[in-house]
Amino acid sequence: MNNKPNKITSPLFIFLTIIALLFSVYGAVIMTETGQANNVNRSWVIFYYQYNWLFALISLLSLAILIGLNEQYKLWKKSFLVLCSFIVVGGLLVANLMVPMMFPDRQHDALYISISEADKLLKEKERIYAVAINGDAVAYPR
């Protein structure tokens, strides 16, 4: 068996590396303060949130194929492969496990108060997130 990369193997390896890293890091960025501070488009965040399992699957599948190609063709040093694996798995952990643990949703047990009560609790320049759906408006402190 020929263990030298061919014209397809090397570009495929690079493509899979980009996909694996991009999908995992993308989720880690948009689902954290970094994405919010950089005004990531809200539809991107919602799309990622709805399909995060697909992003994770594509990332992990790409990483698995990378590992297999590297075992056969030795395209990278093991240290690069370990670094790539760490970034992919770390990004997926941040986006899919740590964010929900650090910022749990409170949609089912949230305490709703009147505007006059909120005026007493919130400072003048405190930021809030305002959401209006079908005529119902709600504000959430940041």
C-alpha cells in the first residue's frame, strides 16, 4: 500500500482541518460574550443553537477522518493533530456544555415584575435585552 499523499489527499486534509476547526470555534465564539460583543447577527446565533448537534457531528466526523488520514499518510506531526483535536473538542465543549451551565435559561421559572418595580431595582444606565413577540414585550437585565 502506498503511504504517500496524492493530489487529493493533501487538499482533502486541509479542507477537513478547516471544517473541523471552523465549526467548533464558530460555536464557541457566537455562543459566548465574544460573539455578543462583536454584534454577531442574531439569526446566526439562532441557527447555530437550533442545529448545534449537526455542527458538532460534522466537526467530530471531520476530526475522525483527519486522524485516520494522518495515521495512514503522516501528514502532520502528532503534536499538531493533538492541538487540532484539543481546539475542536474544546470549542464544542464551550459552545454546547459550558455556555448552558454558566448561563442557564430561566424561561420556565423566571420572575416577572412590573415596570415600576423594575425601575426601583435597575440602575439608570443598566443594559437590558428587550423582546417583543406578538405584542407582548419583556425586558431582561443583562
